[in-house]
Amino acid sequence: MKKLSLLLILLISNMMFSQNVKELRTLLKTGESSEKSAKILIEKSSTAYRNSKEPVYGGFLAVGKFFMAKHAFNPLKKMSYFNEGKKTMEQALKADPKNLEIRLMRLITQEKAPSILGYNQQIKEDRNFLAKEYKNTNDEDLKLYIKDYLKL
């Protein structure tokens, strides 16, 4: 009975994780052009990270902060959001360096960041890692996203 209960809990938590990630991926697609979506991304990923401590949610939170840097008008606020995003992204990667989703988020962020900010050192490393490892994930949506982004 205990094994059945544990299995049920694991299945439910896995489904919830999958739904959260899909919702956050949708917000990623709109957050760059919509301040409202960026704020929702920050709110939802922050809550998910606090509740689960999963590094992938830290990656989503970092991207939300990068988006807010783009939407902010005040240059000091822009830099503040950018630096917070950078710090959060690197913490997420430090906690889970082989996570494809986080590596993809860092790659996209570094490719879109202005080179003057100096946040572009891992582009080649992340591209190579993703090209080599994307086939090993069971997440078909992520696999397709990586394949499309890298034009493989």
C-alpha cells in the first residue's frame, strides 16, 4: 500500500511539474515582447522555485529578469534586472549543470544580450552541449525546441 501511495504521489508531482514547465515555456515565448508576461513569468517561476527548489525554475526566473531589463526604462533599473538575471541563471546552472532547459535558456540569453555587457562567454560551450545531448531527453517538446533553435 505504501508503494502504491508513493507511486501515486510521484506521478501526480511529475504531472504538475510538466504542466508548470509548459506554462512557463509559453510565458517565455511572450515575455520578451510583453512586460505583463515577463512579470507573470517572474511571479510563477519564483513561486515554483520556492516550493520545489528545482533549478530549472531558477532558470525561468532568470529569463524573466532578463526580460524585465529589456522592458525597464531607467538604465539603472535595466542593469539591476540584468545583473539579477545573470546571477540567478548562473546559480541555476551551478545547481544543475547538465540540465538541457537551463543551458538552452542561458544560450538564448547570451546570444541576445548586447556584447558590451560581456555575458557571452559560454555560447559555444552551450551550443555544443545542446547539440550533443538533446537526443537523450525524454521531453519531446524540449527536444523539438532545441532542434529548431539550433537548426539541426
